[in-house]
Amino acid sequence: MAMKFNIKYSKIGNLFFFISNLSEWSSYCRKNYNELWLKNNPLKKEEKEALNKLRDILKQKKYNLVNRSLISLNENEFWQNISKILSENQIANLAESLNVFSERFEELWLKEEKHLRKIKDNALKGLSISDELITLIKKLYGLKKPLKSVNIFLFINPIKKRLIGGGSGFGTKGIGIECSRITKTNNKNEMITRVILHEIIHAYFEERLINKINKLISSKYFGNKYRKFILKSNVYRQTGNILGPIKELILVSLLPEGYLAEKFFGLNVINNLKRRDYVKKNKLEKNYYDLMLFGIFKMYKIAKYYSDNKKFIDENYIEEAIKCWIDFKNADLRKLKI
């Protein structure tokens, strides 16, 4: 039975996405979004103060607050969700932050809502994922239970060059796709499908893999051989996390621009990387996002081998991701040839 996709978006969810991203409370916030949103219209003093208050709240409550807010489908649901997490004082500060940004966001929403509506009505109608691909992903990740339906929450994205972003931190509630710039004509090699699959894997398929990674990184073997190198890396300083970059490296080696994109969607992985401006001009930096680009290239062979042989991702694959991270740390990126 084909997987069913329930596509949703809301104004309040997008408003919260907008201002929480502007607050840059987490290293995972999209700074390049903010540069475009604020271009020719810098933050006013009251907006900066509102973001400072919001940042303080988000750092205390973190993803529990963010995730419940993003998937709220109307204001009543939003405030009901918020009231379960925040104190009265925090609720008042959040309401003030939303109010301060309401005018700026309203102007943006007038342009963006029509794009999201069109994507919901048209661009995702052709979404189809073969049973063969889902079966292979289950094999790779060791998942046996079926996945019948997924909620997809749509969010705004101001970047025309990188059309689609995603997030999976909603647990079993669904996934988020930042895609308001995608159209029928620029959805190359079904990019939106590939990003959706990437986020579905994060949300529903990774539990066994996470347990395996945690077992390895808590072992004496990892401690003696790899830990000190990982802890000295810029990526660890940026994220404060070991598990996250490892599981992301494994997944990006497959989707949305890794080997499974080539096997099932006709994307030439290496040529696609070579066309990237930052790769062509040797401008990669020692950060989390460029580690992922490096990983797509570095882990292509192991991704192909495991996929073609329908082999469960094991400790060997995990260790290859760790080695990739350390190679990236030690690499002279100005001389990198892909």
C-alpha cells in the first residue's frame, strides 16, 4: 500500500518559524534565511529586544517548545500547546515577541502564502515513492514495521538557489519542509521527494541506528581511538554533539543528494557536487554544513556498496562516518578535489 502524505501549513506556525529562526537561538538556525529576510530592512531596536527575550525562552525550553509551536494549525491550538510548556511570564514575553514582528511578517506572508498554497495543491500531487525504494531504506535501517502515512508541514524559504530545507524534530507528528520557492520547473530530479524521504528517515527509521551509534561512541574503543580528535573539531564546537553529525553523515550519503538519489532519481552525485559554487571555487569551510557536502563525496562508495547489496547499516558504516569527520577536520579544503 502506497504511503499517504497529509500536507499542511499554517500562518501561526510560519510566524513562529520566522521569528525563532531570526533569534538564532540554536546553531541549526538558518542564518542565510535571516540575511535575506532582513536585507534592506534591518532589525529595529524593539525587534532586537523581542528576539533577546525569545532566545532566552527557547534556550530554556528548546525543541519541545519549537516543535509544538511549528505544527500548530491555528492560533487556538498554538496557545494551548504553549500553555503546557511556559509560565505566564514567558507566555506574555512570547506574545509580545509575536506582536512586535506581526507587521514585518504580514508583509512577507502576503507573498509567501500563495506559494505554499500552490505547492500544497500542485507540486506535491505527483509525489510518488516506489515500494522498492522504501523496502531498501527499511533494509538499510533495519526497520520492519510499515509506515502508512506522514504529516508534512510546509514552511517558508527565501533562498532561490537552495530551494528546499527540512526538519524532522516533530517525533511521530510529522516532518517539516521549507519549500516556498519550489515549482514544477525547478524540482530537479524530484528534489522535494528526496528531501521528504530524508526527513521521513530521521523521524521514523533511525531508532536502531541511533542505539548502535550511542553504543559505539560510549565504548572504550571510540574513546581511545577517536574522541579526542572529534572534540577538537570545529563541527563539535559548533554543535556540541557527537551523535547528530554522525547520523546525519550516514543519511546524507544516501539522501537527498547521496547514492540513493542516483540509484532511484537519476542524479549524478559527483557531478552534482562539482557544480556547487563552494566546491568549484574551493571555498568549503570547517563547519557542519560543509562537512555534509564532504561526506556525500567521501562516503559515496560505502553508500553504494551497502545499498546495492541491501546490507544493514552496521558498526563498519558508522565508523566510516567517524573517519570521514576526522578526515574533514584534517583536510586542506582549499586543495580538495572532487
